[in-house]
Amino acid sequence: MRRPRIFSRLLGDTAGGTAIIFAMALPVLAVLVAGSIDLASVRADRSRAQDVADAAALAAARQLTVSDTQGVAARAKAFADYQLSGLSDRLTYSVTTTSIDSGHGVTVSIDGRRASFFGNLLPPGGWKIDVQATAGTMARAPLCVLTSGAVKDDTLSMQDQAQITAGECMLHANADISVANAAVMRAARVQTAGTATGTILPTAQTSAPAIMDPFTSVDLLPSATQWYTSLTTQLVSTPTTTLTIAPTTKVSGAGKVMATSTVSATNTLTNAVTQVTSKISTVTLDNGTVVQCAPTDQLFSVGIYVLAPGVHCGNLTAAAGSTIYLVPGEHYFVGSHLQLADNSIIQGSDVVLVFDKDSKFTFKDSSQVKLEGRKTGKLAGFVLATTRENRETFQISSSNARLLLGTIYIPNAILEISGASNSIGDQSAWTVIVARAIHMVGSPNLVINSNYAASSVPVPAGVGPVNGVDAVLRN
């Protein structure tokens, strides 16, 4: 039996085949497109939920010290509810808060279901969104070391076997931190606005916000009534002589010497006390102020040399057997290189040494540094400082620079520390360093103590002790 011709023509006709295939595939394509859009939306909602969990955990951790467990949980839930209010049309969830680490940490979990585009049929019951975050408390670490330079060369760098030991305070660098070779950096907290490499304990937080110079408003220059003639008093005594120096007597040397010291010895001095006043000339300070002082290079050897506070001009070098005693007050060094060599000593309590743009210090060999910062006045809390125009390099390689109590503030200068197994500042109750950059080589150990209550030297505002706790996310 022959098929009707019309059926044969229909079976052999290919016209319109593409349209038919597209029509058959269109529902499948629609499902795939809708599914892709739904999946992208689910991922965005899950990311949003994770962000909320992180923030809720941090908020809850901050409440650990001021609220009980129920209060912490209530605050975490209220925070999450507010932040997730924009998802309420498609997300049902619960918030669970769990205390950990004996009340020093908290975990916030958000468990929910998000409606599916396909009426919760695909996947069955809708999309599952479960996220959690854990945060804990960490005592706020006082800022004790700040490298304020922000360009590539302004690194806080350590090489060889150098060490920094700052177990109870924070180190911050506005540029990179580089710890190379066998060097080790230890602190309560380390952070940098740049990168950090090497052995740093704990691991440094990178890409942190920069910290600006906390002392930009401090006046570092002497006032019109603070300039002095540099007065040097030499005492040569037998080794058994005990020297007592009491800065109590005020002397007015034609208005040029505002303060000096009373010097007495409990045993007989073998030589007379010699007072030397150098020829006076004028110098110009960084701010244009013209003052009078004596720009004479001086070499101190074998004996005790008493420097009254004032403007000291010219290079000062302390050689073997000499001691420079600084009378309490503010000592300004103008066009001066202060050098301690051999076993010389520099000591002073309630003092600050301020170096102008052309001045610097070098502490080397086995010289002893025993300095305690100012207790009163506009520079209270500072022990070593520079004017802001100073771009010099200050060097400490001494094996006995162990007492540097106060703030070392050289904001646009470099501090270089070197030596062999020498401890720097370990006998200080506290020390703060603000420098453009710090470079360490060899095997010195820079010790930054933070026992602020153990000293009568006040800590300048912006550094030092802080109260409260920080909340931090934990992995």
C-alpha cells in the first residue's frame, strides 16, 4: 500500500528545522540562565552573611569585658538582624553565639535558608547558607616604636643576628619591615602600612593604616630666654673621690648662663676646679633665631666635665676615662657631632638632648650611656630629639648604651644600631622611638621596655600606656 504523497513530502521537507530545534531548547536555556542568575545572587547573599557574621563577632567580642553571656548573645543577634534586614524577603536564619576560651572569645554562627528561584524545588528546600566567625579580645598594645618614613628606603630593617625585644608594646612601620638572615623581631603586636618579611613574632599585620607623627605640635627649639653660653666645668679627682652634683644654684652670668650646678666632693680633690667659658659667637638656629654660643670643638679626656643646659656649639668628643655630666634641663646641640668613644660616659637625669639640622651623635666602643628624660617643661618625656630639618644618621654601636629612659624622637633622621651581642636600652623602665627609619646590623638587641609606672619621667601623649581591649578576628 502506497503512502499518500502528502506524508512523503512532509517527511522529506527540512524547512523550518532550526526554529523547531530552538523552540524545543528554549525552555532548557531559560532554566540555565535563571539558574545562573539565582546562583550568582546566592553567592552574593552568602558573602553578605559572612561579612555580617564577622562584624557581629567583633561587636560581641568588644562586649565580653562589660556584659555577661546572655547580653553578648543578645547584642550579636540584634546586630545581625539589623545588618541582614535587606535579605528578609528571601532569607530565613537563626543566630547562635558561643563563648570560647574561658570568656575571652566568641563564635557567631548564622544558619539559614534562602528561597530558590524555582520555588525551593531546586535545590530542595532552597539554598543553605551557613556561615560563622570567631573573634577574641586582645589587650591594646601601646605604641613604642614608629618608623614614620613612607618611601621605599624608610624601612625598619634588621640583618644578621639583630634583635628587637618589645614584648608588651607595638611596633609600627609606615614603610616596609624587612627582617633578614637570623634576625628576629618580637613584640606584642607588629604592623606595617607596607609589606613584612622575615622572622616576626607575632606575624605582622600588613597594609595597616599609616600612623602619623604623634609629636608634630611639639616645639623643639629653644625660646629667646633659653639660650645659654656653653659652660664647661672640669673636675679631675683621684679614683677614690666620690662626686656629688646637685643642680640647685642659679647663676646669672651677664644674662647668658641661666643655670649651672653646685659641685662638691666628699673626699679631697687632687686638683682645683677649673671653669672654662669659651669665646662667644653667634649662630643661627633652624627657625632663624640668632643665638650666642661658642662654636669650639672640644675633646674631653680623663675627668668629669659638667655641662649646664643651653646651646652647645661645635663638636664634643669624650675619650677614654672621661665623663660628661649633664645638668638637668634642655641641652641644644648646634653644628655639633657628639661622640662617645672608648670607655667614656655620658650621664644625666631630667635632661633632653636636642640636635639641630647639622648635628648628630655617635655612641661607640664601650662607652656608657645613662640618660633619663625630662620630667617637666615643654619637652617632658623626651630624652633624645632632633629638629625636624635634621636628616642625619644617628649611630649606636656601644656595648653599654643601656639606659635610655624616655622618648627618642628623630622624625626625619635615621637610627642605626649595630654591635656584637650588645643590649640597647634594657635598663630603662620605658623607651619610645620615633624615627624616619631604623636599620640594625650585627647582633645588637634593642630592648623596648614599657613599665611606664616605674618612672617619674612622663610619657608624651600619643604613645605609651592605653586602656581597654581590641577585638580581633581569628582564623
